[in-house]
Amino acid sequence: MSHHLIEKLNQSAKEQKRFAFLELLLIWEGKVTAKQLGHQFEISEKLAELVIHQYLELYPENLAFNGAENGYVTKTKMVPQFTEGTLQDYVMQVANGQQVTQLAMPSRHVEPELVRPILQAIREERRLKIHYASVQHPNFRERVIQPHNLVFDGMRWHVRAYCEINAAFRDFVISRFDPNQLSEVLDHADHFDLEDESWNTELSVDIMPDPRLDSARQTLIALDYDMESTAQGFRKSIPVRAAMLMYLIQRLGLQNKDSRPEAQQIVLTDACEKTLQGYLS
């Protein structure tokens, strides 16, 4: 690859980062200035102004100069091009923790050395010898799996794999791999993701406000969970693979029903509960 092409690719990556930062400011603060952009990327305000002008030429529907604000303000129909524009993105890339407090959660530390052979086995469709402990078998023991996907449930990383001991597809929590025994990539696998019925079964988790709540509280809960108003009431459908259903149910707090509707807040619709019963059992 030529030096010129590498330089062009690097410049493009720089521009994308700058544009993403610019968009997050427009979305969450309503405006962006050359001073903000220059401070973030340690470039001159003149160069930062040029970056904003480049973005303006590409997406004039997203921002406009406002002399009173001494900067560029968001247009109502703004559509981000370089970021998903989530609040989480803003907090991580722009706010840098200032005036933002996040709940500290238990850390499931995963060493790169544990993940590399997993990724290799997935990529090359190979068997993998691991040393794994579970609640049923708390002492590390050797087993051979055939992994096909990494899974993040919002708290922990798993690997979805065919287990040769159980002769079935299972989830394996990566933090339960023996950190003192590196996994060994073996020969070619003979079980693949297309055979994983639970993985390939698409389900819908349909939630609604707890009907024990009064209408005002149901409306409030609907706003919390981005529900839509339907003829049957407020509803939200969340797609999920059957293999990941229990993780979603747990994250939503639906595994047990609280006696207090104010604490429960959401429930499965009756039709959804009947549909999922076989999978949840």
C-alpha cells in the first residue's frame, strides 16, 4: 500500500472522529464551536473552523451558523452520519464524566489472552479445548467446545458453542474460564451455528405497563420504555434470539413478579407470556 494511500486513509479516519464529535455536540448540546473542536483534538481554531465547514458542505441540513450563539446550531431535522447519537456515546466521547455519574457495577474482567483463541476458533471454525468452571461444577475441568459467536448480555461476556460433553449448544461465561490455563485451538469443528436451533430461533418479547397501575402511571412507564400506543394499550416489542431470552428477561426484571406494581412497572403481555412459556421453562 502506497504512503499516499495510507496518509489518505488516516486523514479520513481523523475526519470521521472529528465529525462524530461534532455531531454529538450538535445533538446533545445544540451547538458546536471551533473552540470546542480545537480543544478536543488539539488543533488550531482555524483548522477546526475548516472541519466544521467541510461538514456543513456535506450535510447542510444538519446545522447552520448562528451569529448570536457565535457557533453552529442544530437544525430540527438533523440526521447523524458518523455516530448513533446516543447519550452513552456523548458521555463517553464528549462529557468525559463531567457532571455525569454512572452506577458502578461488578467488573467481569476478561483477559485478551482468554479471548484470542476463542476468536481464532470462531474465525477458523475449529474446536477449542478449554478449562471451565460452573455453578454445578465449581472446580475447573477440561472440556472441548466448538464456538460460533461471542455474546454480551449487558453484564457479562459469553461464548456460544457446541459442547462435546453435553452434545448440545450451550453458553459459556468467559470470566469462568481458568485464567491460568490458556485454551488450545484444535482441529476443524463439525458443528456450526446453522445447527444451533435456539440461536437461530427469533422471538419477540412484548412488554406493557403493569395493568395494576393507574392510567397516569402506565403512561409514565410507557415513556420510560419507549412504548407505542396501540388499540390494546401501550406496547413495546423487543426482538431476541431464543438462546439469549433469559438474559433479556433478567435484565428487564421479568423473571419474578413483584407484589407491588410500582416496583414491577412492566410485565409481559398475556399472549407473549404464553408464547415464551416453553422457552422459559
